Amino acid sequence: MQKYLKFFSIIGIIIISILSSTDFAHASPLIPERIRVGLNYNSLGSDISISSNSPVTLNILDMENKLKSIQAPSKLSIRIDGYYNIINKEVKNIQYIKAVKYQGDIIGPYHIQIGNSYKDYDSAEKLLKEIRLKIPNSYLAYDRDWKVWNGLYLDEKQCLEKIKELYNKNQSYTYNLVEPDPKRVQIVDYNDSSILMIYKNKEIVIKNSDISNNSNILEFNGIKYRGDIVIRTQENGSISVINDIMFDEYLYSVVGSEVSPTWHIEALKAQAVAARNYAIINIEKHSKDGYDLCNTQHCQAYKGYSKEQESTNLAVAQTNNILLYYDNKLATTFYHSSSGGHTENSENIWSEEIPYLRGVEDPFSYGSPNDTWTKELDRKTIEEKLVENKIDIGEILDINIIETSEFGRAKKIEIIGSKSKFILEKEKIRSIFGSTNIKSIWYEIKTDSDVNVYDMNANSIDTKKLQNLNIISATGQSLIKPSNNKISIKGLFEVQQYNIIPETYVLNGKGWGHGLGMSQYGAKGMADMGYNFVEILEYYYTGTKVK
């Protein structure tokens, strides 16, 4: 009996051990199976190229919710049904003007419908095969019904002349002019420029016919992507290119796109969890455009299959279903490249005070590529950038930091102009001058009108601008007023000229990014020192728990 009790005790210990070691193994209902990523956010084109190493399949859902799969060549051009000038396969979208003489071919958005419309694809395809024997350059079209169309004509006159010609040759069919519609899309065989299909439908899905090996995955703009490519026509007639992909496969690329795959696995795992949290929290960010997230830093960097490495994929797999929580609610895991030595409180960057986005000391990020940085801006460039952003305060006279956070970041900058003053708050300066130019809001400002002034009372030297200082000259004491003149000042050893109104502003800064949450280079530093991904995440996100 004791033998059996001992046996069951051992089994019990094993079960308890298994349960305690699988805290992270449960599947979270928060994690989606697939995600849709916009690949051309802010760069919607009129001509798009999609290719693969094998033929592809076009999936279109008709008005009756019937899915039709159509075989297509391995390389396609997809473009708005409009005017184009084509020279040696180079396609340029144009505004058609008859008086202009173009080289190469010019095509337009007028078409001819031949025969009837059909609810089903097969009937239209049967008609197309019959018509192509007599009328070349005919193709299928879909606009609520399936049809057979012909031609890419420039205007109504050219189209009507062609209808007359076709009718005289063959009176077996009806011929009707099809007016332009900017929401129609052409699908073209890239190799011979023949029209495969013109359609007016919100979406069409391109799938790889052969997914047996990774060399056949789809390619857009020279970048390969797992999953499917969705071509979505937006309300304004532009085309969005969307990657519909398994959620974990999306994370494979995000980790490799955001940080180096050569980093310590614990840093990669921390990035995988942060990216997973961030994607789930922000999954509605682009819902109005028909996808979840974009592929830029507006959401998270996502650069396709080439950014996957064994290490990044392993980091995602080893953190499968693991998320970061604060007070049992999913945490928004903002992260940035490097903090410059201290992260920031959320209210000092944006407006909301978030309890787990508190500034923490970050010596782990020291030595990163943008630990310190310098950016020089001339007065003319500053004025132009402000005007571009509808801020017209006249000629720039001075720029000063008037409020900083407790950790040193600039919360308010006062720009003094000849017409008025304007205050830029927090991240606004980066949105105006570019986040790659102004890498963070932790900086000090130096100018070419700064002078060192000895304070006899305090026995110290302060840096001051010339404007509004009192100066003693041969004519006595006077106040320096703003002007475009220079002033000569005699020091201990030489006379030096200074601009009264600064011409150059030099920002000497620390870190890269908004400074909230996890510093990616800090995570690298912590991992290199032996910290695991749980310790890294719970350090940068105050009071959170990984589970």
C-alpha cells in the first residue's frame, strides 16, 4: 500500500511541476489567428507590381458572396483604370490631354462591353473564349455582374468608332460603350501587358498557387511576404496593398525589423512580447482602411520575410501566447530605440498619465548608436518648416526651452517671431522637423549668438544670448535690440563677431525615440548582463506582470 501511495505522490509532484512550469502555455483569447497589414500606408500608388516564382490565384467574392478563384500568371501589374503612358513597359499615370504628344503607347479608361452580363463567372468565361476567336484584346470584367469587355480607349469618340467597326464585322453581339470609373482596377499580365481582368469590387485576394516552399511566396515592391496579398480599392479610388498573414508570422518579421537578430535571445523575447501586446492593443488603428496595422513606425516596423531569422522566430515561439498585464489588463507596450539614460513618464510625452509608463533609470542603454546626437538647423529652414505647418510668426528671433520634465526632456519650447510667439509642446517639434532629425525631445539648444558672461557676484560664467543684454561700449551702456546686424565683442585675447539674431540653432540631444516604456538598446544591455525577458519587461513597464 505504501508503495502505491509513494507512486501516486511522485505522480502528484510531477503533475504539480508540469502545471507550475506551464504558466505561459495557455492560449489567450486576446491573440488573433491572422492580421492584416497595410504595406503602402501614406504611399498609395496607381500602378502596383505583385510577383511570385509560380503562378498565382485571384480570389474574388461576388455580390452573392460566392468565391471565385481565377488562375493568373506569376507577375502582375495592378493599376487604377485610368490614363497611362507606357514606354518600354514603364507605366506612368497621366492626366490625358489630347494636345500633348507622347512617346510610346497611351491607354485610357473607356471600354466596350460585348454581349450580355452574367451572374456567374463560368458563363462569362465561355463567352470570352468564343469572342476572343473573333475579337482580340477582349477580357473579363466584374462590376456586380460578370461581363466581357474590349479595349483601353482614350475617349468616347474613339470608343464609338471602334463599336461601329466591330458591328460592321460581326453583328452577332451587342456592343455598348463603358464610361470611365475611377474605382475600377486593371489586372495586367506584366510579361505581355495584356489585360487579364478589370474589376470594380472592394477587394481581390492574391494567393500563391504553390506554397510547398518559401521561394514561392508573394513579392511587392521588391519585398517578399508570407500569406496573401489583398488589393483593396479605397473610397477615393486609391489602391491599398494589404498582407493577410498568420499573427505569429507577422511577429517573426516585426522582431527582426525592429531589432537586430544577432541580439541576445532574451532581448529578442522581450521585443516579441512587447510587439505582441502592441499589435493586439492597436489592432483597430487602420480599420477604416480595411486593415489592422500598417508596416511603418506609425504602428510597428514590418519588413516582410527577409527580416525573419532563426533567432527572431525562436523568440516568438518561446514566448508563444505570453502577454504583459497591468492590474490584470493588457498593457500598451510603447517602446523606443534608446532612452539616453532615463525613460520618461507618459504625461510628459503625450497627455495621459499611464501608471506603468513611468520614467526609470536606464544605464543599460548607454553606448547605443544614438546615445547622444547633434542636429543643426538654420533659421531659414526653421521658418519654412513652421510655415509648412501653418505656423506663421514672421522672422525667427529666438528659440528657448521654457519647461522641462523632471528627467530633462523639453516639454515646452517658445519660438519668438517678429509677428508673434508660438509654443511647441512635447513631441510636436519632432513631428514638424522629422523624428530622424530630432531624435528625441531630450536636448539643449545652442546658437551662434551665445556668449559666455562672467557674473562677478556669483563668481560664475553663464551662457547667454546677446538680445536684451546690456553692453558697455565707447558711447556708454546700451541695450542690445534684435537686429540682423553682428556685434564685435572683445574677450581676453581677441575680438570676435556674433550674430545678434541667431542664424544657427544646434540641438545636442540624448537617445532616440519618445522615451516611453522599453528601451530596445536597454533591453539588449540587460540581456547581455544576464537578465531574462520577464525581468526586462517588468523593469521598463512599472508594476506590470508577464503571464
